[in-house]
Amino acid sequence: MDRRNFLVHLTLSALSFACTSCGPAAEPKERTYAAVETKLRPLAIPLAKANPGDWLAEHKEDGQTFAAYLRAKPVRKSVQQGTIYICLLGDFTPKQNKVLETTQKYLEIFYQVPVKVHKKMAVIDVPARARRIHPTWGGEQILSTFVLNEVLKPDRPKDALAYLAFTSSDLYPDPAWNFVFGQASLRERTGVWSIHRNGDPAKGEKEYQLCLRRTLHTASHETGHILTIQHCTAYDCNMNGVNSQDEGDRKPLTMCPVCLRKVCWNLQVEPVKYLGQLEVFCREQQLTAEANWYHDAAAVLQR
């Protein structure tokens, strides 16, 4: 199978959004955010050499320092853009609905904004030109670019930080591709992701936890891209690029210290309180390793 099948296809666009100034009044906060990177660095695991077939084995990327992030004039949470909106496309099983509801709560905590369902759309409302039956395995698929350009873009609320579609259907971005997990348009602040390949959460507790973790990872990672955070090449990180489901399962839900600094600065959150909120969520969802990391990180910042 073509390795491209496993890529999350992104429409990379130049971004031209102004960032807030960092004058003298902002200096205490800037020192707080800088400490996130410097104090937590001992907790970070340097990214190992890529295996054959892994993302960095096939995609040369330089990474993104915090200084480079600021130079990119990142998309930021603001009063004018302060809500993540969701479009639910298709039908979901009760367990899939539970995963999506939990993912909405996670995004609210992770990006410190309300997350609201804005629209529900039936698969039957997707025109035939944007659907296909896969020629090899016969499953029905939806054209992801149709969702981005004809469903989300014209309907994006004015105050949307991001407008995301979740679907239970398989996706494909182009007739030459077999499938994609998802696709995003950074300029339009929109994205569509499928739960279809995350496993069946109704099979058992182990399968539910795997589906949940995969969905949380994709949602937080791709929304990070919408906030102009590029792939991380320094440490094991939520923002590492992945080339396959197997590689994705090896990546943490947590951000590395550099990317966590970007998020804290962007959202203007108090880091210890923020980490505490993430710890509580992860413990509630039996994500013990992640909860322990957040606990340890908060403890280090308070020393």
C-alpha cells in the first residue's frame, strides 16, 4: 500500500495574522512562558532517529523554535476568534458519540475555548461527485476537500478559532489516494477528521481507550497546526509528524516543553493551573501516563 495513504494531508498556506505585542508590561508573563521550556526540558525525551518509513525518514523538516513561531505571526485565540466549532458528518454509534463528546471536552481544556456543535449533516446530503466506492475494498468514502471547501468554508462562524468536521466515514483527498485520516486548511482555519480508522470503541474497554487516544491525538495535533505550530523535530511530542497509524500510536498526547511554551503563550494561560486541568482530565479518562506527566511538569514549575 502506498505510504501516502497514511499521511494526514494538510493544505499548507502562508499565514498573515498579527501577534500581540510583548512590551514591558508583558515581561513577567514572557518569563513565565520561557520557564516552561527551560525548566521542563529535563522531562523531555529527545526524538530518536527515524525508522524506515517513519515521517522524518521521508520528510525533511527543520522543526520550529519558539522564536521561529513568533516570527510566523501565529493564529491566536482572541475575543474575535474564541470558539472552536464542530460539524458532525454522518451517523455515529453510541460509543463513537462518547468518544467525540470526550474529545470536545478535551479540546475545551487543551485550547481553553468553548467547543460547540454548530452543524449536523447526513452523509446522504453529500453529493455523488464527492463520494465514491473504493475500487479495491469497496467501502464508501467522502472527498475531504469537498468538506473543507463546500461545507466548512462557507459556513464558518465569524468568531471561530477553528471549524472542525468529525465524521464516521472514511475519507480520501484525491482519486489517486486510497484514504487519509484527515485534512486541514490552515488559511481557512478548518479541518476534517475521520474516526473510521481509529478502531471500534464498542468492542471492549481496551478498544475504546485506543480509539479515544487516537481521536484525542489527532484533534489536538491538527488544531495545533491551525494555531501555526509546525511539526516538532526535537523531542517526543504531540506535534511530531507521523506516517502511519503505528507511528502515531508511539507518539505522546503531551506537548514537549518547546511546543507547550507555544501553546501557553498563545492562549495566555497560567501554566501550572493549565497543566493541572489536563492532569484531572487524563486521570478521569484513565490516561495514566499522560496524567503523571502533567503532574510532574506542574511540580517542576512550582519549585
